[in-house]
Amino acid sequence: MEADATIIAAFAALSKVAHFSLQSIRCFTRAIHQNTIDKDYVITYIFNMEKIGADDNRFAALEARVAALERAERERAAATTPPEEAQATADPFWALTALKGMALPASGAVLYAGVVETPQGPVEWQYGTLAEELFEQDWSEFARSLGAIGNPVRLSLLQAILRGTQTVAELSELATFGTSGQVYHHINNLVAAGWLAARTRGRYVIPADRVVPLLVILTAAKGRSL
């Protein structure tokens, strides 16, 4: 238990420069208990990361280690569930069922969530809001955000960036996007609307809290469900 508390404290310190979920902490703790990773290495490494900062390559290595542990944990859970049991308990409307089981106002609520693997690492996101809040809000306020992605070139830019093409030079080499000046014009619009964020060395990324919402919008536009 003392080792667990030390590890959690270390992750709390690291949260100043990163956003590790409770699931990530549990994965590391479980790995230490199973002797697949050294406890002292983790604690020392994390406290060093707090001093080094998120731009250091070693920080990326730690993020990759977290992603690998989380992926292994998901695979382990899937492998230990008998196929017949998984099929018997599967509810095609499990999210809707869970939402309806909550104490909600009469107007209801809207919920979306996603677990996505990207070249930058895994993204897990969930967000919900009461329907009455949406009904009462001025929908015209959403025009700027939605308008920024209501353009085929910008949607293609977002797709290329999510797949790992992140600099203007790299994007300009793709025939779809035109000159670097045209690329900058579209990128500036996406940054202003919050769909892109600038990173070091002229790279652009879709912020983690916008990856799942963007995919939800695309899923809604597609008009199909699982």
C-alpha cells in the first residue's frame, strides 16, 4: 500500500506537465505488482519528468510506456472474457441503457464518449450535458466552431494531421492543400476555432479534448450507428 501511495503521489506531481488518468496510474501500479516494471525506476523517472517538462523526448517515452500498459490491460481483459459470455451480456444500446438508468431531469441528457488510438497516443474522452441547457442556449454561438470545419479542405487537413502529418511544409507537399500560404490560411481558421493547436517546431495537433468531439460530429454526419 505504501508503494501505491508513493506512485500515486509521483503521478500527481507529474500531472503538472501532463494529464495521466486514474486508469494510467492503476496500470503502472498493477505492472509493478506483477514485476513487469521496476517501482524505483517509475518513481525516479516520473519525478525527473516533472523537472524536465513535457517537451523532452524522455517524456514521450513515458507516455508510450503508459499507452503500452493500457493497451496490454485492455487485451488481457478481452482475452479473459469467454466469447459466449461476452455475446450473452452484450447490449447494443449499452450507453443508452446506462444513461436512462441515471437520475435525469424530464428533458433528458446527451452523452458522447470515445476511445481512440492516434499516432500521438491513445485518447479517451467522455462528455455529457443536460438537454434543457442545450435547448436554452443560443445555437448561433456554435456557428463559428462548426463553420470552421464546414469546408472540405479543412476537414482533409484535420484528417491528415490526426494521421500524423503535422507541419505546414509536410502538408504543402500534398497536392490537396495548395501552397503553404493557403495551408496557413486554413490552419489559422482551425486554430482560432479551437480545432487545432500549435506545438513545438511548427507542428500542429488536434487537442486531445477535440479528437473525440470531432469524430462524433463526423459520425453524426455519416448518419449511421454501430
